[in-house]
Amino acid sequence: MQWKNITDPEQVSQIKNRQGYSLIFKHSTRCSVSAMAKRRFELDWDSIPSDTPLYFLDLITYRNISNQIAETFQVHHESPQILLIKDGECVLDASHSDISAEEIAETII
């Protein structure tokens, strides 16, 4: 699996309009907890169906897009944070040590 970097606000609209599941991982490049959550997630992400797009947001560089994601999907901003989007709606969000690839996989399957 591979991350798709979110660098343009238009990508948020594309995710919102996409049918099926998508994942957004919001990561703070300045935070060791965020780095650990990302690493832990990547170790287990093979449990997630391979056709699920995985989007990565560097929220330090793209804070405006992070705010847009929070508003678009009606979630409270946290870091690190993962959002599972289905048909344009956030059906699961988790942050910090609650980020789990296995839980996401169970929700999708």
C-alpha cells in the first residue's frame, strides 16, 4: 500500500465525492506521538483492503487543508488523526493510540 499526499484543497472535495471507502491520516511532522501512530498503523495496514485509497496530510505544512477536512467531514481536529470516509461521510475517526488499522479493516469488511 502507498500513501497519496494531500497537497491541494481540491483533493478534499474529490474524497468527499468519491464512492466507497477512503482513509485520511493527518500527521504532525513535529510530534513523536504522531510518528509512532503512523509507524504502528503502517505495520498493520495490510489488513485493510488494497483498493482503499490512503491519503496522507502533513498538517504542519497544510494546516488550511487540515481545517478544511475538519469542516468538510464534521470532525474535531486532532493530531495524529485518522478518518475513514465512506461515500463522502466520516464513519470512523480516531486519534493518538486509538488509531488502529485492524479496527478500520473490521469496519470496511
